[in-house]
Amino acid sequence: IQYAAVDAIANLSSEEATRAELSQHKAIDPLLSMLTAKSNVTVECACRTLLNLASDEKYIPDLLSSGIIQKIIPLTKSSDKDIKKNAVCTFRNLSSIDTVVDHIYDQEVISSLIEVLKNSTEIETTKPTLETLVNFSADDRIPCEITRVVEGVSTIINYLSSEHIECQGYAAVIICNIARNSDIVYTIGKRAIPALLKLTEKSNLFGQTQSAAALHYLAQQESNRLEICNCENFISLFGLLNNNDESARNASWTLEQLVVNAQCATLIVNTFGITKLVNHLDSSNNDVRNSVLFVIYKALRADLNLRTSIKEAGAIPHLQKIVDDNTSNVDKRSVSFASYMLQVINKQ
């Protein structure tokens, strides 16, 4: 009888009217108590109802005050696939509001979610788990928590090579959020670099954009710059410069970080070719144009003999256009670089 009742409620809870009735009649606590029932089917139905309640932000405060976090954590370890799926999906819904992080910071949630990723293969479970970590890791405290979990970072890196494109993108976001913190970026190591570069070519637009963003932050570490430039898939990053979206911007920012090391500027010129780089000096995307200009400038400073190749590639009109740009949003640094390059080239 109990199962029949809970099953009926679970099915009806997908409707807003039912969720309102459940809240009005203070059904959250009884539902939470059913999560420890001996019957898996009862637990699954109760968890599904709570999942549906958590899909509506206005019920989340009541769920949190009733202690849903502690009650859901054990279910992520359940051998029942449906229970585990509903548990992580509940966390995903709860993570949609920023204040939830305050409730999970001292809990076992992060380590439990990492364990789900390590031990599950079903996309119905791993995808919402990664989505939850994406939402949580937007808070500066959570990336640190991920690094403290045994094999936490390496588990996320593994998902960069997932057969599911959405999982690749979510993993890239989490890696990016870790890399943003200069105190813990070292925990990512170099193993993520080939996988991220591969995503800039093989993934969907979301994955490309997020992987390029992660590479941007990784490139801020001196020890990673040559590693990125020497990677087999490095040339795929250049392909993003042709896009007209955030992926082009992120790729541009990555290039700028890389050529802080002059040796990287030389490697980039050798990899992409000076003619292809010069062509991007006419890009309508200011981020692309400025980053490519910086690459060529740094390479020229490292080797003045490059001026002949730059001139033959037709750079002079592009450089002159940058110098003559009188618009209010002109990048003064780019004007300075272009002026220097014109002086060096015209001295031949």
C-alpha cells in the first residue's frame, strides 16, 4: 500500500499542482524518511518525488531546511541504478541556485559525486553528476574541494575523453574552473593538455569553447606553455580563430598567454606558417587580430630575420591599417606593436 501511494505521488509530482499540494501539506519530511525504507522501489519513488520538487526553485529552501543533502548522499552509493540516477539528478537540480553551495561545503557531496563518476558508466547518471559539479565549481571554494578528493582531478580529466560529447564539455568547464585558481592549477598536470587540444577540434561548439578557456588558464603557468605548443594537436587551436564566437576569443587569449614565452612565439610561427598568421591581421574579430599581432611581434623580436617573411606575406597594409586606426576602442598596445614592426620591416 505504501509503495502504491508513493508511486502515485511520484508520478503526479511532475505536475506543478501536485508539488504545490505536497509543499502545502508539509510532505517533504515524510518523503525524506522514506529514503531509508527497506524496499528499493519505495526509496526510488520517494527520491523521484524529491527530484521533481527540486526542479522548482521555490521549493529548494524547504528541501534544504529539512536536511535533504544528508539524506541524499547515501543514495549516490546505491547499487540500484534508478535510485543513484535520481539522487544525482536531485543534486543537479539543487545546484541550480548559488546558495546551495553553503549547504554542501562541509558535507561529503563532492567526494560522493566523484565516486559516482569513477564507478558509473551510464550516461543517465554521469551526465547529471558532471552538470552538478559544473554548477558547484563556479563557486571558488569547490574547485579546491575537488582537488582534495583522492583521484578527483584525474577522474574529471578522464571525462575529457568521454565518448559522450556533452560529458566532454562539462569536464572541460570543471577543469577550467580549477585552472582559474592559480593556487591549485598545478594539480591538473600536463595530462589534460592533449585531451583539451583534441576537443578544440573534435568536440561541439560548447566543448571547443570550454576547452580553449581551460587552455587559456593553463597557459598562464610557464611550465605549461611549451608543453601546449609542442603537443601534437596544437594546430587545432588555430582553427578556432576562424569562428565568430567565444571559442575564437578564448583561443586568442590562449595564444597571448603562450607567447609570453618568446620560444612559443617562434614555435607558433613555425607550426601555423607566417602567411596564415598575417591573413588574420585583417580579421574583424579584434581579439583574433590583436593576439595574432602579438604572436608575430614576439616572434620578430626573437628573430629579426623574420622581417623578410613577414613583408613577403603582405603584412605591411594590415600593419599600417592598425597604426592608422583612430577609433575610440583601438588597442594602444596593438598600435605600438604594429608601429615597431613597420619600422623594422621598412629598414630592410
